[in-house]
Amino acid sequence: LEQLQQSQLRLVQNEKMSSLGQLVAGVAHEINNPVNFIHGNLSYLSEYAENLLSLIRLYQEECPRTSPRLQAAIADLDFEFLIADLPKILGSMRLGTERIREIVRSLRLFSRMDEAEKKQVDIHDGIDSTLLILQHRLKPKANQSEIQVKKHYAALPLVECYAGQLNQVFMNILVNAIDALEEAFRSAPGLEAAVRQKAWGVSSQPSTPQIHICTEQQGDRIVIRIRDNGPGICEDARRRLFDPFYTTKPVGAGTGLGLSISYQIITETHGGSLDCVSAPGQGAEFIIQIPVRMAA
């Protein structure tokens, strides 16, 4: 009965992720069209603005004498500032649209969840798209410094996999790391140093929350390591991490299915392995190994 319940919950979770993938893909498409329109026209707008400014400069040189009314209008307009600021505004608009296009690209990569067929993909694209979606969780907050992400990417071949499912694994592991770092590094007013140090079980905690992501190829397998410098996990919790419904989070903060589903995706679907190395005070490292080519 328990196994049946686990299977049903996994099916529900997979269906939710598939629906999320379709939703994200649709939103990305709707955003992409108008952004491409704006981005494409900005180059013309910049060219037209520069031509108009050049014409005005030429007019000032050829006709230096102006009426008092025109002089007053130029003064009210702060024309010299306008000439200097307009290109900057257009440049910032171009950067803004490029940023939106980057986000849309990441959403499209991440939304591969609804793809049913295995494909050859760049693993780094999946990791980067997941990080971009989680960017708001990494930024500094009122009571916490920025979570730094250090990427150590090796040159990897394209990997045959179910890209959307792998992105779900990256998301689950990274969210767990961020949750642990947020809880451990939260600097609430009046929090005693001894209380903060207790979480690490050592004399002092690290000064900056960090996540390190390393990739490498070992023979016919790809290895992805995701490590944080949080308080770590005790041995009893580490052994149960991939058990369905097991969670160390408060009630309502987690289902206990994220790592269990991730383990199933890596081991059963991709024929790989997912392990966790951790100890109190030493952070946690998740090690993903998957074959470059999936078994037929």
C-alpha cells in the first residue's frame, strides 16, 4: 500500500512538472515575440536618433543666431544634457531587452520538462538556466548576504538524456542548498554567536554562503558535483535523504519528495547514480553521475 501511494504521488508530481514545463514554454513564447520586436527596432531607433542629433548639431553650426524664443526653449529643454543622455538611455534599453531575451532562453531550456524523447543536450545549459530561474533566491536580503555561486565547468560532450527531468534534479538539489544556506546564514538581530555556531558544530561558521558546481567527464560518464558550505547533514539524516517523504524541513515547508524523485530520475531513468557526502560543519555535496549515452 505504501509503495502504491509513493507511485501515485510520483505520478502526480511528474504530471505537475510536465504541466509547469508547458506553462513556462507558453509564457516564454508570449514574452519572446514582443521583446524581439522591441530589440530589433532599438537599433533603428538608435540610428535615427543619432541622425537627428547630427542634424541639430549641423544646424547649430550653420545657423548660430537664434531667436530669444528658441534660446529659451533650448534652455528649458537642457539640450546639451539631452544630447549626452539619449544614447545612454537607448543603450540601457538594449541591455534590458538582451537580459529579457536571456531569461526567455533559460525558460525555454528549463521548460524541456514536457519533452518525452531523450535528446543530446549541453548539461551546462540546463544548470545555467536553473540558476537563472533561482537568481532571486541568490540575491542579498535584509538579513543575509548574497549566496555566491562558483562554477567550475569542464569541456563536456553533448549528453543523451531527458533534459527536462535533469533540470528538475538540478532544481531540487539547488533549492535544498539555498534553503540550508538561508537558514544557517540568516543574521537575525540579537542572535548569539554561540547559537549560530551550534548549527555548524564547530568554533566558527564560514563568512560567505557559497555553492560550488563542478562538472567533469570520467570515461563514458559525466559527473556533476553541487556543494554548499552550509552546516552539513548528520549521518542519520544523510542515510535517509533519498527516502520518499523524508524531510528535515518544518511542516509545510517541504514534501520530502524532491530528492526521492531526483534519485529515481538519475538511477532508474538515466542509469546513473546520485550520492550525498556530508558531515556536520562540513557542508553537503551531491554527486550526480550519468552516462554520456543512455542504454537502448
